[in-house]
Amino acid sequence: EQMEKNRSDAFDADRVRQDKIAQLIGARREADVRTVNKAELEFRETHQNPDQTREWDLNDPEYLKKDMPARVSDDDARCTVSTLQKFEGEDLNNKARQRLQGEQLREWAKQQMKEKEDAKAREAYGEQLYQQKAKELDQRACELDAAEENCR
């Protein structure tokens, strides 16, 4: 019996030692898994950005801002009849046309103002010549009256 008890104690001590070893191995395995997971996460964060993936063009939230418009001009080769991208009365050059028309309108207004000023200057010059001629004629008439008075 003593031998069996010693044998049982030896088995118990061996079992306790094996349990401690198993716990240490389990803890080490968990630490290794945590380290690998941390390294994997770090690698993903630094080297596997979403914009570097193959499908990024499908998942890009800024896609519509970066994409080329459906139609750039009236002569766009991508717009065939079946695309229904060009309609009668549509004006793609609206801003440029309005800017040009505004400039044209300003030029016309300047031209009209210049023409009015020139006409006013011509009229003032004509009025000045008329006044001068009228003055000369009055002076001549006065001279002739004075000469006629002297003759009598």
C-alpha cells in the first residue's frame, strides 16, 4: 500500500507538473497569437489601405467627384444617339456665352456713350460757330448802321 500511495503521489505530482506545463504552453500560445494578430493588424493598417485594393474604383466614395461627366461637349464621341445625352435646346456653353454677351453689352454701351458724347461735342461746336457767326453778323449790321448814319 505504501508503494501504491507513493506511486499515486508521484502520478499526482507528475499531473500537477504537466498541468503547469500545459498552462504555460497555453499562455505562451495565446501570447504568440496576440503578437501575430497585432503584427497582422499593424501590417494591414500600414500596407493594405482601402484605396490600394483592386476594387477601389467600385467602392470609392469620391468616385462621382473624380469621374468624367457623361458629356463634355456637343462633339463628344462617346455620346451616340442611343445614349440620350444630347437634347435640342440644351446649352453646355451657357456660362461662357453669357460672359461673352455681357462683355459685348458693355462694349456696345461704351460705344453708344462715346457716340453720344461726340454728338454732344459736335452740337456744342456747331452752336458755338452759330453764336460766333450771329455775333459777327450783328457786329457787321451795327457797323453798317453806323456807316449809314455817318453818311447822312
